[in-house]
Amino acid sequence: MIQNPSNRLWVKFSVFFMNRSQFSHQFLALFSGTVLAQVFNLASYPLLTRLYSPADFGLFGTFIAASAIPGLSPVADLNWP
């Protein structure tokens, strides 16, 4: 895939001239969303273990692990400019 050199230049230009408050705001938005998703995930496990048997919970874990593999295929095509 041929990349547009002006696109790479724009990324470097925008990151260089981003002030600290913009960067910290965007970082905190991304970080807090990730932390909230992980907390929700961890908080749901005790409920799931009470609702499902160990065999069903194991099948659920297998399904989640198997579905994560095809989910990575769009990310595998990405590359850093």
C-alpha cells in the first residue's frame, strides 16, 4: 500500500503543535474510558459466575477468546507512517 507522504507530515505537524491541555484532555478521555470498561468487566464476573455453571462459564470464555482472533484482523493491516 502506497502511503500519502503529506498525510504523514500532517500527523507529525499536528502532534508537534498540540498544546499540553489538548493532549492531556484527549489522554484522560481515552484512559478513563478504558479504565471504566475494565472495571465494568471485572465487576460483572461475580454475577456471571453465580448465573452460569463452571462448564457454561468455560464455554463463554472459549467463545470470547475465539472471537477475539478475527477481531484483530482489521488491526493487523494498520501500520505506522
